[in-house]
Amino acid sequence: MTASTNIAARRLGLPTSALRLHAGNRLSFAIVLLLGLVTVVALLARVIAPYDPIQSVGGLNLPPGSPDHLLGTDAIGRDLLSRTLWGIQVSWFASLLIVATGLVIGGVIGTLAGVFGGWLDNLLMRFTDLFLALPGTLVAIAIVAALGYSLQNTLIGIAVVWWPFYARIIRGEVRSIAARPHVEAARLAGISRPRIVLRHILPGVVPTAIVTASLDIGNVVLLLAGLSFLGLGQSAPAPELGADTARSLQQLLSQWWVPLTPGIAVLLLSLIANLGGDAIRTLMNSKR
């Protein structure tokens, strides 16, 4: 494979490293398109789904492969394809919402700490360290138990423990950019601090924030599915990937497709999200 790459590079008159970079960018771009496709499928899930995911529409525990029920049906006769599509919509957009919320909260705290420094930096970072020292999953479970079992409260519980990571990363990036020569020159020229932050610091922080957030989506999908598996998500009969797997787990040895279908959907969502995060990082690094 290396020899063929070298030959192709010589024929095109390009360095071998440049050709490898071009091939890597094409693969990364394809993965990002796949990430976009997943988002479109999640967005249109209620249109694409052939049946109502809550209503019984066929025979009980029908195996996959039927023209009417491609992924089969469950023990109540509900179409698994429809329930999986609706579950993907819930898991995907809930994960995006958690990451976006954590990024906004952590971004504000990290930016304030990095820009002002001093006592405010110490105060905000000790507050952040307090949350980082807590077992995040247990805190999220405790919050849900206190507020009540529902998807909304589960999202609140995860969001509460998710922002400190972004605060730490963004604070370090802000301090790194603030020490660069062009920022020092702007400060010496008498430009106001808000303008320096908006024009010179935040544009440099945004790529790091985007890459960090994109790499986290897969982790949130898994955590959300895990809490849903424990019964901390939507109540039955609402479709949700983790909860559907838990409710049909006793059928694993007899009707394996019923619990495995939502479980495989969680696996694919997490895998695509992780690959997408790596691809976004590769594309953004290639533009620097």
C-alpha cells in the first residue's frame, strides 16, 4: 500500500505526505457526510417510520426480513423499525442538546476564568474542580432520583455533570491564545478587553471547542442509553433505545432480534459519532 502511494505521488508530482493527507481528508469528509446523514435520518424519523411505534401493527415477535416489518416486531406486535427510528431521534438530539448545553456553560466559565485570571480564575476553577471530583454518573442518577424519573430530568442530570470538562479545556485554550504576540500587540495598542476577546481570542477557541464537543457525542449517547437501560429515561410505552433493550432482555435467547435491534442502534450511533469527531478534528487540523 505504501509502494502504491509513493508511485501515485510521483506520477502526480506531489510529496507522498501530501497525497496521504489528501486521501485522509477525503475519508474524513465522507465520515462527516455520514454524520450528517444520521442527523437527517433522526430529524425525519417520524416521517420515515412506516408505523406508529406505540401501536400493535402485526404478529407477535415476527423475525426480521418480512416486507411489512423489516426488523421484525416485538412481544406486543409493535414494529421494531419504527421504534428504532424514533429511539434514534430521541437519543441523537438529546445527546446533541446535552453537549451543546455543556459547551455553552463550560465555555462561558472557561472564557471568564481565562480572560480575567486572578481571584475570579481561582474561584471558577475551584468550583469546576468540585464538579470534576464528583462521580458524574452517580450524581446524574441522584439528580434524576430527586427530580423524578423522566427523559427531561435525565438530560438535566447529565448536563449538570458534563460542563466542567469544557470549562477546563476552554480556559486553557483562552490563556494560551491570550499569551500570543498578536493579542499582546492588540492590548498594547489600547484595544478594549471585550474587543480583544471577540476579535482575537474567541475565534481561536472555537475550533478546539467544536472538536472537543464532537468527540463527546458518542460518550453521551452511551451514557444516555445506559441511564435509560436502568429505567431513568422515558416511561413505557415511549420508544427509547436503552429502555427498549432493557424491557426485552429476557427474550435474548428466544427472540434475539427484539433486544438486539435497539442495542445495535446505540452501538452504531456511538461509533459514527466517535468516527465523526475524529474526522472533524482531522479536517480542522488540515486547514490550520
